[in-house]
Amino acid sequence: MSILIELILLMFGFILLSLSLSRHYNKVHNKHSQLSTRTLWIFRVSGYALLLTSIILGINLWGLTLGLVYWFASAMLIALLITLILSFKPHWLSFISAFKK
Amino acid sequence: MKPRFRQSMNWLHTWVGFSFGWLLYFIFITGTTGYFDSEIDRWMKPEITVVDQVINQDKVIAAAELQLKKLAPESTQWYIGLPASRTPFVQIQWLQSADVEKNILRSWHKRYLDTQTGEANDARKTAGGETLYRMHYNLHYIPQLAGYILTSLATMLMLIGLVTGVIIHKKIFIEFFTFRAKKGIRSWLDIHNIFSVLPLPFHLMITYSGLLLLMGITMSSVIDFRYGEGQQNHRKFYNEAKLDIKEQQYIDLPTESFSLKTVLNDVAIRYKNHKINYIGLIEQGSKNEQYEIWFDKYEGIHLVSTVKYRINSNKVEIQTATEKAGSAAQIYDLFEHLHEGLFANIYVRWLYFLSGLLGAGMVATGIILWIKKRQINNPKNKQLNVISVIEHINIGIIIGLPIAIASYFWANRLLPIDITDRANWEVHCFFIAMLASIIFSLCLSTRKAWLNLLWFTAMIYLTLPLVNLVTTEHNILLSIQKSDWLMLGFDLSMLFFGICFAMAAIIVNKTKEQKKSTPILANLNTKKKLKAAVH
């Protein structure tokens, strides 16, 4: 069960990080614009914050070594999944969009 | 030398990767199968009866001890293995000491206990999961020492490849999630980056720890320098380096009643929450006779160590080893356990497996990139050229290895049961299949080689569960009924891999046919004909 929470945190963390890059954001939303610096930083900081939370959660739950093993393994899996989604089904991620300027 | 740093690193990355690429691919794939060695072993020994209900531990151990007394009365060392999640059966093993008069070599024997009847059964002779994963560091046919040194060298170059790869990859963060399909060489580079960067922590760990694991061999001259040459001197080094911190205590147990039964009673009280995995008797009949109890319990990634019971100056003494005394040995242990992943549950085990495959994919795409880049630089001339020979051999190896592994499984089921050297023949089948697919690939155009080999691989994986159904009494439905999860998991995995290869074949089929490339051997023939015509 706790592994599921870690996976969800990693998932949202990586999605936010990937969308903080204009390249992926535009592909997901079919746009051709530059992300505003504000959104970019909101995405990026919250993305890293979620990753950090998941790693701390893992270490707390399973101890330092095992926590890190679980985190790296799960991170690899989720990053792979998001790469696949971004390449073949990018609009799946369109539920996250920037605030209107 | 190349003038700029990144360029020279690029050069190093290219040639280090290419020169040992095929060997590294072999190491990655066969090593990855090692994460499921027990599961493979169970499939390759269909005679084993698994324990599908709660057993009466005392009764089973008594039956096992009885069998051991019958089968190996003179053995000085034996083990009883109790059911665990990855080995759900009872096994007994004993050491046959060498006997020069009767021409018997020192060897280990193994039987499987039927918990219903109490009989000890033998399984078919098979090389099993162990031989398969051992190939990734002994390379099987060559002398052991040469295998160790060659794999160590490949590992060292892999590490160089990883470090230089990180240096030359300029946009490691920006391209973290990037895959651009259908862009030719760009797509291959993207895949290569994804396979390398996403599991990078795994790659670094597995490569570095791989180097450490064989350091006793590659760095043996360092030990020679300090301790002297020869096995006995090296033993001194290992005894010192791998010293355990031990805790000893005497317990209230009369020495007259010191036996397996009383020991197990004491274990049951002292270690209430621990499940026993192995029970061993060491140095039977000597003064130092002792029982070893191994628990099926991990703390983090370390196995909770063993407990030893023995008689010491008329008292029963128990001894537990907590951890290694030296910090170097502790670090070695850490990396060894990370490398082997014995602690991993089913989730992490599959991710280990996936990471290993991604590593193999990284090497394979690296070689494909090497070939593609050279083909762009020197457009194909019609003559036989080295690059296209390499391209064909490469296809034969990339697809040939999965074919070889499947052939290994097929051989296990189809080779006659009583053939001499059966286990060895399984391995021969492995390498024959690999060689055959390389030759096959050389005979066809690249596109046809990819397609035919992929379809063939899909077919032999998809039919493996069928072979299992026909040649043994096991099948997918029965495995569910008997809750034989390892057998079921293996059959389903084979179906899954078969589907993956079929999908790969469909994808290759969909891609547009590039400029027609003619098969090399045909080329060779025309060339010979031309020469003949000239003469």
C-alpha cells in the first residue's frame, strides 16, 4: 500500500517536471508558445518537492538502503512510463495546465 | 589525440562500447536471468513436488533427517531446505567426501522430499538456472580464470562507457523524457539515452559492484604482495578481511541431549518470529560438530545471519554473527547484496529484471548506432564491406541470445532423460542456437533477418508452455489448481515474452523498407562468380 503512495508521488513529481519544459508542455496541449517563467518555476519546484517527499517517505518506511533501492527502482519505472506517454499519448497529461495569464 | 575534451570522451565512449559491446550484451542478458534463477530452476526440474499447504515442520524435518541417514550415512555435512516463497519445496543436500579407493570425487548431492510420502526424489539432470546465470561471469567454455578476467575487463570498460556517456550527453535533464519516433538515427540515439539515463543508478551500481565482486581475482597481485602467493596465503587474507563480529553465549541445555530436535526446540523459543530457511549439520562426527540454522529474514538488504549450536567445553554454546568487523568488508557486502538482489520481493525483483534488460538494450542500441553512423558516412557500396558484416552478426547476436535461452529451455524438455552429460548438452544447445542464428542472419538481407528472427523467437517463446504441457504433467490450469505459482509464472512470462517479440516483429514490418540491402553471403557468391568470370 505504501509503495502505491510512493508511486503516485513519483508520478505527479515527474509529470510536473516534464511539463516544466516547453517542448513537452506544447506537445501535451497542442500549443506553440513559451511557458511563462512563473508557471515554469511553479511546475519545477512542485515537481522536485514531490520527488523529495517520496524519497523521504521511502527512507522513513524502509530504512536508508532499502528505501533508496525502492525509490530508484520505482523512479525508473515511472520515468519510463511517462516517456512512453509523452511520445505516444501526450494528451493524457493535458489535465495539468498552466494558469491563464 | 583529439583536441577537445568532449570529443575525446566521445571517441572513448564509442570505441570502448563497441569493442566489448557483444560481450557486454551477453553479460547483461544472462546476468539478468539470474534474478529469476530459482524460478527457472523450478521449471527445469518438473519432477519436484511443491508444498501447497501448511506443513508440520517437525515431521518434515524428521523425515528429511531419516532420508539423509539412509542416503548419506557417512556424509560430514548436510542441509535441509524448508519451503520458502522462491523455493516452495523441501530439499536435502549432502556432501559426498572424496574417496580415492572407490574413485569418488568430492561432490554435493541434492534430493527433493515429497512431504506426503516422506520419500526423497531425484529431479532430471539439468544445468538449471544456476548455470545460465553463471555464464555471465565464467563465459562457460573458456577456463574459469580467463572468464573472470575477461568479464572484469568488460565491466571496467562498461564503467568507462557509463562515465564518458554522462560527460558527452549534453542535455541530460532537458532530454530526460524525450523520445522522438520515426526520425532515423535521432530516434536510435533517443532510445539509447532513455535506456541509459533512466536506469543510470542501476547501471552504475551493477557495473561497479560487478567489478568489486571479482576484485579478489583481478587484484590478486595486491594480496600476493602482502600475504604471499598461493591459495593458503590468500585464505589468510580472506579470513582477516571478512572477519565477522560474533556473539557467543552458553545456554541451559544438557550436552547429553544435544541433538537436532533439542536444537530446534530452542530455536523455536529463542527466535519466535523467525522462519527457518535452512538447517545444516557441519563437520558431523568431529569434535567441532555443529548445527547451523539459517533464517528466511532480511533486515534492509542484508540477510539476518545464521545461528550456530555446538558443544564447547561441556556446555552448549550458541553463536550468532552480526556483521562484518572491517568497514571495507561491510561496503563489499553492501554492494554484493545490491548486485545479487537476493533481498528483493517480487516487485523489486521484476524491476531489477527490467533494469537488466534496459542495460542490454542500452548496449544493443549503442552498437546499432555505431553501425548506422558509419553507414551514413560511407554510403553503401555494393561490395562486401566490414560494416555490413558487423551489422548482420549484430542482428544474429541481439536476437540470437533470446533464441539461445529459449533453446536451453526447449532442450531441457526434449533431450532424452537418460542421455549422458545431459546438463552439458542443454548448454551446448544454447550456444548452437546462437551460432545458428548468426549464420542465418548472415544469409539474409538485414530487414529479412530482423523479421524472420523476430517471428521465430516469438514462436519458440509462445510454444514453450505448450511443450511443458505435452512433455510433463504440468500446465497452466493445473498450476493454478495446485497453486504452483513458480511454474505458472514461468509459463505466463514465456507467453508474455513471445507476445513482445511478435509485437516487435509487427513494428519492424510496418517501418518502410529502406534501400534494399542484399545478403552478404549472396554478395560473396556474386563476388566469387565475378572473380571466376575474370579468370
